Amino acid sequence: MIKLSPSILSADFGNMARDVNAMHKAGADYAHVDVMDGVFVPNMSMGFPMVKALDQETEIVLDVHLMITEPLRYVERFCDAGADILTIHVEADTEEHTKEALRRIRAKGVKAAISVKPKTPAEAVLPYMDLVDLILVMTVEPGFGGQSFMEDMMPKLRQIRAYIDEMNPSCELEVDGGVNLKTAEICKQNGANVLVAGSAYFGAADREAFAASIKAE
Ligand code: DX5
Ligand code: ZN
């Protein structure tokens, strides 16, 4: 099953709960919440209060993508705020701290996930294969919505799909960055099953039709 996780970075921040509830109704499976600290990426976005508010005001699965340094410091607070899936970057801390953060996320009953930036090789996920429920492959440099899809990430996506099939078949494989109806097809062909889309989803004239089309196998 292909899932859609629209990135709320492209939603209307003055009406966030409204937009997220509408997204759920339109067929989105998850709401992708991009958290940025101005250090790991050169931008800032939102944090615990937004996750908590969406947890209270919506029913959708909150797919929280932490683009922050040393996430171990904050993962439990994001779980308590209401994250359902919590993603940390492998580049954001040491292997030991990353493993500890993933264990703490799972201990909270939340799905644990890791992400790799474009320059990080596929092998970087290997130490974490039995600690994750989802792997997120970035198809743009993290930090901003509206960038162009990096098709040269597809060999890496295929390699990680092979690791998942061999070592942790129930793990989901998500792509994030520049995903639209056209690039989504390429991602699906290369093994992704969860598609993040920010500008393409919120820019679609008919969001329900967009969701149906992107989720078609
Ligand atoms: C980028 C974020 C993405 C972004 C995607 O750092 O992680 O989730 O919002 O936006 P689009 O789909 O517009 O590339
Ligand atoms: Zn993201």
C-alpha cells in the first residue's frame, strides 16, 4: 500500500488544524511535520507546541521529521507531545547516541525512524536496521520546501529497499523532497511506499484527486 504524508511546511500556519483535518479527509495517511533548529539545517520551522496542538485537534498519524542536532536531547518530549512516528537524522549525532535515541522512542510506544541526507550513503542505515520502523531518504537537501527532486538518489533508495526486504521487511521506506505526481512514480518504482509532498500537495487544484493519484499502485 502506498501512503501519502503531506508536509505541513507548505500549509497555512494560521489555520494549521483546519488544513491538517482537510488533508486527512482528502485521503492523506500521515501528516509530515518538519522540525528545524536553525543549526542542523539553515532554517527554523516549528516544535513541540505544534505537535501537541495537532495531536489535540486532529486524528491523523503525526509523522514528525526532526532536522535538529543531537536529537537524543528531545526525542522523549516529541513523543510526549504526540508524535506517532519520530524520525531523526543519522548525521545529527554519534552512532551510539542515535541508537539510544531510537530505543527511547520505541520505549515510548512511538515508531522510530532514521533519515539520510543526499550525500549520506545507503550503508549509513545498516547499524540501525533492527531499531527502526521507517527509513526516510531525502531527495533534496533538507531545510526548505519547493526544491527540485534529485533523481540521482534512486540507486540509494533501491539499495535501502534491498536492505529492508532482507533484514526488516515490515519497515516502511519514505521519500521526502520534490515529490510530485511525476516524481512519485519514479520513487514507487524504486521501492518507496510512503511519499512526502509539500508544495505539490498544497499547490494541487484538487487535493483529493492528487491524493488518489499518488496513492495508486
Ligand atoms: C525539507 C523537508 C520537506 C519539505 C518537502 O527539508 O523535510 O519535508 O517540506 O517539501 P516539497 O515537497 O515542497 O519538496
Ligand atoms: Zn521532511
